[in-house]
Amino acid sequence: MHPPRIYIATRPIDFRKGMDGLAAAIQAVLKLDPFCGAAFIFRSKRADRTVSICEAPAAPMASVSQLFRC
């Protein structure tokens, strides 16, 4: 079994692009297939939200997380 591959974006991305736009960014910038089995994590410009894209055994998944500041 291979260890999981996780890619974390260091620059913010516009979430209005949607999942198709994020998948296109993975292909254009990283030269990777978004369905290669790795997890990709993006952050918003204000760094208050993250989006992760990963492929589950049955179907691709995406989740949006809201980060809270104390």
C-alpha cells in the first residue's frame, strides 16, 4: 500500500471557479490528474475557508470547510 499523497496550495484561489475550475487548476499548474487518488487542499484569499478535493473509491468528493478565528 502506498502512503497517501496530499498537495496543499500555498497561494489562495478563487472559489467561485467551482470544482471544475479547481480541477482545471490542478491540471494546469501541477500537471496532475485530479482523479489520481491524491488529496488537494486549497485556501481562500482571506484564509478563512479551505476546499479539499479527493477521489473516493466510488466517486470524487469535495468538501468545504469554514475556519473560525478566536
